[in-house]
Amino acid sequence: MNEKATETASRSLKLHGITLSNYYNILKTILIEKGMEFTEEHASPSQEPDLLVRSPMGKVPFLETEQGFLTETGVIIDYLDALGEGPDFYPADAFARAKVRELMRHIELYIELPARRLYGEVFFNRPASDEEKEAVRKLLERGFASLGTLASYDPWLAGNQITYADFFFRFTVSLATVVCRKALDWDAYNEVPNIRELLERLNERDSVRRVMKDQQPAP
């Protein structure tokens, strides 16, 4: 993409979603980290025809560009990366790049999605059964253990370079540890090796601080 086209794409980016969405905050953090210009527009998940035109499954977040709309966080991350603006949070090496994608996919499938099964109990006062909790705990134990095998934590998730996987980690694994504490009486934040240290390191970044501040209701 030439320089003029890249500038046009950046100026027209609009992120749709809600600030309580972990996937929204992943994308917002990346946009800030890359120094890209963007605007935000509130959009809640729904099956209303107006939203389905822009996000066919009625999910948020989604990204509006001059060429149309994009859905799915991983797809949007790759689009932002392809625009070539700001720092590149993928390694240059093809295998290392694939390992970053593997980490993101692993976190989504084996940590975020199991934890999401208990969001109703933790955030929306919809109690889950003991059987469901036990099933989720087993899945999360396997997910955290296998992440420990895949990840480097030296000092970032994939090694000495911060990558998109770290931003993905910050807003998914952090929620999973809240689920563990509140629904499973399990202090995964402190008990699972390396989790606390990486989350604390990421919390020091200006982009994450801005995103977390924007989650707070206006006074």
C-alpha cells in the first residue's frame, strides 16, 4: 500500500463496540500503540438489521474503513498490521510470526472461551452449576499449562519483542483470572507461573493505562 493510501486508510478508521469488551480493548490498545488515527463509536451486540449490515453475526467490535467493514479481532489485527503504520508487532521471521498467531489462537480457544462460560456468574448474576464450574476449571488448568509450554515470557509472551500476542494476553487472560478467583475460588493470577509478572509489565504501558481509564464512567 502506498503512503498516500495508507494515510487515507488511517484517517478513516472507526472502531465500533463497547469499552467493557476485551476484544474492543485489544484493538484499541493496538491502534494507540501504532499511533494510528481513529475514532470510536458505541455499538452493542444485537440482531438489529442496521448492525447486521455492518457485522453479520451482530457482534462487536468491528472496524469501519473507507472500503467497508471488518469483523473478527484477529482479522482486524492483520489488517492494521498490513497498513504498515507505526511499530510492527509481528516478528519479521515467518516461523516466529506464526508462533505469535499460535499464541493468540491458543489463548482465545483454551483460556478465553472456557472462562467466558462463567461470565454470567461473575459479571451478570447468573449462577452456574457446580458441574459447569468443574468442567471450566479443568479446561482452564489445561489451557494455562499448555500456554506455559508455548510461551517464552522472556520478558514478553513470545520472547524479547512485544507482540500482538501480549495485547491479546492482557485483555483475555486478565479476565480469565478474575473468573478463576470469583467463580472457582482459584487465585490463578498469583498461582499460575508468569501470569502476574507479564500482566503487571503490560499495565505499565501508556496505551493500556489509557484504555483502562476510558473504561471508567464519567464523573
